[in-house]
Amino acid sequence: MQEHDEGTRLRWRRRITRELQEPGGAERTARGEGGRPSHLAGIDWRQVLVEQTRDRTARTWWLPRAVVRLLDAAEHTETQWLHATRTRQANTAVTEPPSRHGQTQATDARQTTSRDRPTVLLRPYNGELHGHLYSALSRKPGISRKVAEWTCAVCRTAPAAVLDHCHEHGYVRAPVCHSCNTQERPDHLYSNDIRVASHYTRLFDTHTADWLRHWHRCPGCRARTTLPLPHLAAWTAHVACRSQRPTHRDARGSRGRKPCGALRVSWTGSHNAPRSCLLTVAVDFCPSGEHRVLAQIPYREAAERFGTWLAETAPAVAAAAGPDRLDGLPAHSRPVIADTSGEGLSLF
């Protein structure tokens, strides 16, 4: 295990390592003893720690991958919180009356802040993870800490927290913050049925170029000049079928009219069988009690419409798309690799 010191109090790797290295610590852990609290971020790590012995010589200890990520997230959050608290204390001390006592407190606060402030500086993402498979990269130890060193590749302001990836092709797109990751996630009702929520206005209207560039960081989507099926379905309902959506008079008495109900789009089949895949766009929650089907569009037709719209809306993104414009594209498809270990464990 690596020593870890980022100015936080959690330091869960160091604490677990120290307890296991104590005389008899491993045996007490195996028996669930120890005589001290064993909770870290609400997790009783002694209950989930797994022992592995290789060739009956070396003993190693493992935690489930989900637990490692949760503890890393708690440590990162605590680092950010401590940094914000110390910065606020320093600013408060500086604004106090310039008395000798106040100057001494301000000096001490500045020294403490500069001494304890985390040295990790956020850097912009410049495609360092291009072409990596999420199934392999997500298993590497310490990847969550490395992701936290980047700024979000979409909004470029908040610290990154997760790796966004394409669920159809398995490629990593970029590190993004929790807010952008939530906005990008389709609003699934069922596995093949999504509701076109209000956040799609940002994805396809106000910040279109940024999101299209982000989605096309996946080599598979960029080569096909399309989007993953849920996003393509949402685009079809939100943009391609916009003129077909009925409207009704605003109930507040204004002269304007508002779109009817809520859009929902479902599909049969998948992108792997485009000839049999059909998108159905419908309106739910109509004030008159109707549930209208607006259109049924084959997958290939929806993809062609998207390609035309992409060239008009984001010419730079469209110019970089297509199989004849990609360098280093794998000759064979690289699907998502399933975790076949059966235990889902990761060395910390």
C-alpha cells in the first residue's frame, strides 16, 4: 500500500496499514477484534477485508472495489472541505482590525494554511485517457485520486470526480464532475424507455457543441458519426420531432402556448441490429388525457438525421467524425469487458 498524506484526517490507507502491521493486528482483524473503532466513513472495514495467500508464502489484504471508491470519495471530499475551511479562516483573520493580537492571529492562520494546504493543483484535461477502455482503467489502483487532479472536461470549472464512458463501446470519454455526469445521464424509465427531461435543453440547445464534443471523445461514436442509442433517442424526440409535438393554451391565461405533456421515447432492438431497431416517440401526461404517438423512426433514419444536424450545428465536431478521419481506430470492435473475477475486488 502507498503512504498517503493529502492534509486530511481520514487517511484510510495509512490507518488500515498501520493496524495490520501491528503485532497480531492481522489475526485480530480476522477474528473481528482489536479493541478500537474500525469504522471509516461509516464502513466497518474489518467486516469486508479479504485475505489472499499466494503460493502459501505472501499474504495480501484486499477491499471490494466499491468500498475503495467510496473511501477515496470521502477522503477527497474531506480534503476539499478542510481546504475551504482553512481558506475561510485565513480570510477572516486578514479582515480583522490591525491590532498586534489580530496581526499575530492572521500571520499564524496564513502560516497554517500554507503549511497544511493540499499541494495537488487541478489541471485541464487534454485527452490523456484517449482510447482507454473503462473496464480496464477503472480497475487500476489509485485511479480515483488521479481523476480528482483534473478539472471537469465539460464545464472546465469544477473538479472532476468520475470517469464518464460510453456504455455501447466501452471507451473512456473524459473525467467529469458529478453535476455534468448527472446531466448527461439519460432519464430511464425502463432499459429501453426514457423520458425527455428538461436537462436535455442544455444538452441539445444551449451547450450543444460542448456536449457533442464530449460524446464524440468515444472513438466508436465518432467513427459512426452518431450517439449512443439512449442519447440518439432523446435527440430524436427533442429535436427531430419538435415540430410534431402538439401544444395547448397556457392555463395561466397568457396568449402563448406551451408544449403538450412530457415526451417519452422507447425503442425495440438495439444498435447492434440497426435494421430491426425502431424508435417510438410519444407524448405522456397530455392535459386532455391523451397519450399520443408522434412518430416511429427507424434507427438508421434517426442516425442520418443526426449526422445532418451535427454538420449544421457543430461543424468542427462533424469534421472530426467518420471512419475516414480517424487515426489509430482499432481494426476490430472493442466491446465492454465484463468483470469475470466473481468477487469484484481491487487491491488498495
